[in-house]
Amino acid sequence: MAGLLVVPKAEPIQSPGSEPHWRAALRVRESELWMSVRAYGNQRREHLSNHATYILADTINWLSALPENSIHAVVTDPPYGLVEYDDKNHKKLRAGRGGVWRIPPSFDGAKRKPLPRFTVLSADEITALHSFFSAVAFGMLRTLVPGGHVFIASNPLLSTMTFHAFQKAGFEKRGEIIRLVQTLRGGDKPKGAEEEFPDVSVMARSCWEPWGVFRKRFTGTIADNLRTWGTGGLRRASREEPLKDVIQCSPTRGIEKSIAPHPSLKPQRFLRKVVRAALPLGIGIIYDPFAGSGSTLAAAEALGFHSVGTDRDHQYLSMARRAFPQLAALVVRERDER
Ligand SMILES: C[S@@+](CC[C@H](N)C(=O)[O-])C[C@H]1O[C@@H](n2cnc3c(N)ncnc32)[C@H](O)[C@@H]1O
């Protein structure tokens, strides 16, 4: 399918209404680009709606063939430790035993779902993690338009590695969004010696999730870049209030988990805030390289944005086909977040 892509042209077109011509030109270019990006490659895909497409592909392969300046923002929750979604560990997760996935001890009577145990990663696995994220970062850097943002989830144990790979690839780090969430990860007493050491935790209980924020460099002013590419800044929460870098968001609700039983499902309440912020003018294409249940695509749909996702697991593609319309239609209550 190479050659199909329509790369945005520089010359402005005249707007018929009161909209500035550069904004009308951005919309025309977005539509042209969308038709090519969603059709790009020969992998199996599902058009989840007129605005969203899910492609069964390895992200590094798909990105390596995608022409430059094809997407406007990335919002993603990658496999943090790489190994948790490899074939061996994935099979063990689905069989309900072993591997890097562990059922944490129950807490206050609550049954806890399997979590990957990243502290078991070997030095070689950590090196592989850095190489993998470097390849992902280079692919994104080439295919994002100038000024395009990446929001990438991590966890406090591995974020240094992931974020460093993005900076080394050439992205500007623009901060982190801290999702305040009771993960119930960590904080346990020494295993098998809980009574002997009742006052000791192996590590602190984690109550936050870091999301790295990166931007592809651009030349000229931010206003120029907004007019040319529609990117460079972040959408404000309102005219009076900017996006803030701490977002309170409780764990994914039961209703969402029943719609999309992915082991790492992210909540719509959080995703919609981040996806909205990622397109400062509301014009452009969101890409989720590790689309899982399609939750990022559903958040984009709820906001009326175009989005494309890749995942290499066909069971998650089937899950996304079923879950997408319901996740996109969910009503998100702002007051739950305060
Ligand atoms: C942490 S999960 C994302 C879940 C998502 N946040 C959600 O709410 O459904 C990471 C996903 O990346 C996928 N994955 C792992 N390696 C991949 C690769 N190289 N290319 C594409 N997808 C990959 C896994 O199958 C998994 O669904």
C-alpha cells in the first residue's frame, strides 16, 4: 500500500465560512490523511467506526512502513515489562497460573487481579526493554507530525528506562502526568515471615502511575506550528484552566472491565482527558500502538476524533470489536474524579 499516503501540503486553501483558512486547510488534510492511514498496510483490520480502525500488527513493523508525518498524537499504555505479553507469559496468564503474572495477596477482603511482577526482570530483559522502546520511539518520531505529542504510561519501577529511550531517540520530554490511583501494588510484608516482621514492608505501596509526555521537535513558533500542523501545544481543560499534570482517577470501574476484560484496561475517565489534551485544536489522528481492548480508540470516538490502533494479539482485536461501541458510549462522571 506504499505511496497511498497523502502528506499534508504547505499551501493554504481558502475557507468558505468564518473559520480561518489555515484551520479549514488542516481539516481537509486530516480527512485526506485519515483515508490513507486507516488503509495502510496489508494486515487484517477492523474498521470499528468511520473514525476508528484497529489493525492486527506488530507496532514496530507497521510504523516502519508508515510514511512520515502521518499521525498527530500517540496515547498508549505499552507492555511495561515486555515479557508480560510475550507468548509464554501470555499463555500462563490465560491459563491462570505462573509466569511473570502474580495474584497479589488479598487486601481488605478484596480479590486482586493478576499483576505482572516487574521486580523479577533480569538485566538482559531490562536491556531488551530499552532496545524495544528505542525502536518504538524512533518509529513514532518519524511518523508523528512536527510538534506531535506522545503520552505513554509506565510505572515507577520501569519509567526511567522507557522515558530515557524516548529522549535518546530525539523527543523533547515535556513532563509527566501523574495519575493518582490506588494500584495496591507493593506494600506487602516479607513473604512467609509476615508475623516475624509485622512492621516491615518490602516496598512502598504505589499510589500513582507516571505517564511520560514527549513532543516531536519543530522549528518556528508554537503559533506557526499550530496553524501548519495543528500540533505543538496541549488542549486546555477550559479557557480558564490548563491541563494539570496530576489527575486523580480511581481504578477502572467494574462496568468497564465487564465490557472489556483486558488485564491492563485503562479507564475512560482518564483516557478521555489525555486524548482530548493531545490534540490542541481537536484536529488530527490519534495513534495507540498497543491498543489492547481498544480503550484509547473508544476515548477518541467519544470525543469525535480519528484514531488508529495496532495490537499483535488477535484475541484483543476481537475484544475491541465487541467493546468499542460500549466503551465509547459510556457516560463519564466528572465528579467521580475529585
Ligand atoms: C498494557 S496492554 C494495553 C491495554 C490497554 N491499555 C487497554 O486499556 O486495553 C499492552 C498491549 O500491547 C500488546 N503488544 C505487546 N507487544 C506488542 C507489539 N510489539 N506490537 C503491538 N502490540 C503489542 C499486547 O497484546 C497488549 O494488548
